[in-house]
Amino acid sequence: MLIPAEASKDRLRKIADRLRANVDIFFTACSVERIFDSELGACVYHDSSICITRRFINILDDDELAAILAHEIAHLQSPTRKESIAALADISSSQVFGWKLGPERKRAVKKLLHTEEFYADAMAVEILQKV
């Protein structure tokens, strides 16, 4: 059973406010409607909004949700954010249009995205230590 959307938003807003007080970056209150509710996931959009699915919210406790939010906040702070967005655009374009990424570009994209995720994990730990 899913928590109603408003209750999900309120819960996330409280956790986000707790984190917001400890980071020096703007991010908007969480929205859970932008992703299919049947999926487990979280992401950052180009407008600095962070979205987490209600299904994810239902299975995680507040500390786990704070960790997910901190990870997504870290993506906003990443020094390679613009390159990562370009890499994701390459992947999307190749899938939509059937283009083939050359082996060198594939390796570069994979390395960049792994680096981005490792950075977000490390920064999330730092953010959570301040809370």
C-alpha cells in the first residue's frame, strides 16, 4: 500500500529541510509525481529538483531517505555535473536514434559516470555527518 502523495511529500520535505540546513547549495523541495510510482528510484533534474518515487519512500526509513537525498544533493555539487549530463545525453541520443558510441567514448562515459557516483556517495557521507 502506498503512502498518500501528500504524506510522502510532507515526510520528504521534513527530511530535506533537515539536510538543507547543513549544505551550501540550493535544491527544491522533493516531488514524487515526476517518476512512475511503481518504480524504485531517485534522481536530480536540471532545475535542481530532487525526486524520489513513493514506492521508494514506502520501503525506506527516515535515515535511509536522508542518505538517498544526500546522495542526490551531492550530484548537484559535483564538479563533473556538466560532463555527466553531456555523457547521459550521448547515451540517450544513441538509444533514441540508434547511433553507435565508439569504444573510446563508451569507456570515457562509463568512467565518468562511475566517478560521478563514487563522488556522490563520498559527499553524501560528509553531508550526513553534519546532520
